[in-house]
Amino acid sequence: MSVKPIIDTVSILIEALSSGAGAKYKRLASAMEVRILEGSIEGGVKLPPHRILADRLGVTIGTVSRAYAELERMGLVVARVGDGTFVRQRELERKRDVGFSNFVEERPEQYDMGRNMHIPGSEASLLAQSLLDLSRDPRALSELTLYTPDSGLPRYRHAGARWLTHGDFQPQAEQVMCVNGGQHGLLCTLMALLRAGDAMVTEQLTYPGLITAARMLGIKLLGAAMDNEGLIPASLDELCRHNRVSAIYCTPTLQNPTTGVMSAQRREAIVAICREHNLLIIEDEAHAVLVDHRPPPLSHYAPERTVLISSLSKAVAAGLRVGYLHAPTPLISRITASLRATCWMATPLTMELASNWIENGIAEKLLHQQITEIGRRKQLVQGLLEGLSYRTHPQCPHFWIEVPEPWRASDVETDLKLKNYLIATAEAFAVGRAAVPQFVRVSVSNASHNDQLLLEGFEALANTLRQGSGQLDE
């Protein structure tokens, strides 16, 4: 901010503080809100440091800090550790500030490798046949036009229990609720069981949909340290001892984005800490369904405190928006109340189709087609990444690739975007304002079936990373 606007702003703020009622920080925030919205304090401008503004206004640093925090809560400014506080401007926002979309309106010439999507297969023709069969059943069609119970019809819940079953984990249909996709299930769970101001622990790098939902609901996220298996129990314990933590959210199988899979011993250790500190566990299995012989979920080890979220989005068809929650019996009424508040009920038509597919084996068939295609595509491109440092899992649709110095992940992203290839950086998954590791997430699950485009995209990525590390000059 130039000298003249600072002088003008300070004089207006002094006037606002000397008049009106209410706490000083609120009067200060309100006056700055007006200036920002009218444009006299422009987007992208850096606000005066807390101490300097406090001295000019004759108030405490705490008053300025609370005013800036209020502006951030309203979405008018963005605070960056080490940089200062800036008036929000879209071009300057970080990925963790703007959120993350599972769909991008890319230009035709762009190839998106940044998002994990289900790879289209035979589901379209199967859907056509299923809809045709349904059209011949007037009674079923009539029932689909009516309201259903909040948690879904009993048959839908039985189908959901079957979808969630694996190994020693045998869920009961009475504990299953039908939702419109995993994100809807997550939102309902957070709305029902947490309140604004509550603190929840998650991995330092976590699902961006959680970050967005928590911000909207006023839930504070605390990032726990991670290793190759995912969340580290000792870090969770330390956070609980220094904060009033209400819940934990984690992805034990195919952690997004690091691809980690927790061992049974790690799961038991996490559960023991959650019991010690009386934490609710929210467990995400959206990607886990791609793993054939995965360990039992945390719900198996702590059925009394775990809400399990799963869906058909990564394995069958994302557009169906079919998901399932499995929760302890005492929590079901609270979650169904939030389900009712958001959409009354999961959409009966898609639940009917999904239930039929689960019951007659089509869903399982599509799941295995998905796993096979992911494996084929990864085998196709994996050789291009030779010499680079990365993590993945045989049934995970993406690679988690370390960016060699002196490149930064944002540099790689920008370079590839200029070549019409889209990838995701670690910043989109980062919780809090700690240093973000220099990694990129690159997926093979683009909707395109053009292998040549896939190969060219991974080749462009590999060349960019090797240029950064100097490998091409050796």
C-alpha cells in the first residue's frame, strides 16, 4: 500500500474508533471492510503490519490482530506467515485458500493429470440397460417418485452394507446411511457431530474436500506429522495433549495424496490414542475400495467411535453420486438429522440403480475393470519416471512425486501448464501454514482413452523434473 492510501486509511480508522459502539476490533474491522468492498483498498494490497498500525491508531497490537482475524473470517483478507496480511485477490490466493475441484473446465488442448477420477468403461451401456429395465417396472418407478426414510430404504442400506464389507469387517445394514456421494457424507458427519470452534486432527496433507468443508463450518484443522504409512500416532498424541481435540479425520488406506497404507499395528495404535483422549474417528475409504486385500478399517477396531465414509465414485461411476456412511448406533439419529437438513434423503433413483448393481454383481465387475485399467495405465508410464523419487501403490491411480531441487512444485506446475498439461501440487492438500513439501500428484485416471496423450503427458513431466535436477546435462 502506498503512503497516501495508508494516511487516508489511518485517518478513517481513527474516526471509526472514536465513534460508534461495540468492541474496538469490530469497529476497526467494519471500517476496513467498507474500504475493501468499495475498492479504495485494492485487492492484492498488503495491509500495514500489526505493530505499525497499532502505533498509528493508538490501540494494542491485540486489537489489530483481532480485527485482521475478523476480516480473514469474512474472506476479505489472506494472512500468510512471514509475508503479512493481504487483501484477497483471486490471482494471489493459494490453492489451500481457494479449494480443490474434482472437475475442471479445461480447454480442449489441455490434458488433465491432476485429478483422480473414475476411468470411463462399460458403465454407460450398463446404465442404459438398467434404465430400460427399470422403465418396464411401473411399481418401482412410482416408488422412486416418493420420499424415502432419511437413511434410505432398507434394501438400499443392505446394499450399502454389502459394499462396505471386506475381510473381517462385516457391517450391519441398520448402521448404514445412504448419502449423495462421499463429500455429502463427510459434510453431514461434520455438521452433526462437530461445532464451530472445535479442533480436529488430520494428516498434514489431506483430502482438500475436508479442508473446504471445515473452513465453511468453522472447524479448526490441526495437521499431524506423517510417514510412509500415513498419520504418526505420537504426533496425534502430542496434538491431543496440547489442544482440546474433538475428532480425527484420516485415510488409512491409499492416503490422499501420499498413497500410504497403515499397517494393522498402526491402526491399533491410532485407535488406542483416540480412546485415551475420547476422540471421534472419521475414516475415509473412497479410494480404499480399489485395494483388493486391504486391512480392516478403523471401524473394525473402534466400532463405538468411528464413522466410516465410502462411495462408488472412484470405482463405479462418479456421476451417480452414491455414498454410504457406517456409524455407531448412538450417532445415527444425529447424522440423519443433518442428512435431512441438507437434502431430505439420498436420491432414490441413483440409490435404486446402485443397489441393483451391487446385488447383481455389476458394481463388483466395474470395480475390477477400474483396477485393471489403472494397473495397465501405470505400467504404460512407470518407465518414464525411472530415476525420479516417487511413491505409489499398485492399485492407486496416482503417483506422489518428489520435485528435485532447485525446482519448486509450483514451478513444475506452471511449466507443464504452459505445455497444456495439468497436475496438482502438495499445497492443495496442505493443512495449516507450515512448510509444504515439494511434491506433485500426477494421476493416470484422465477420462481420455488416448494412450499417446497419457504417454506424452508423463514424458513432459519427467523431462521437466530432470531438467530441474540437471539429469539431462549429465
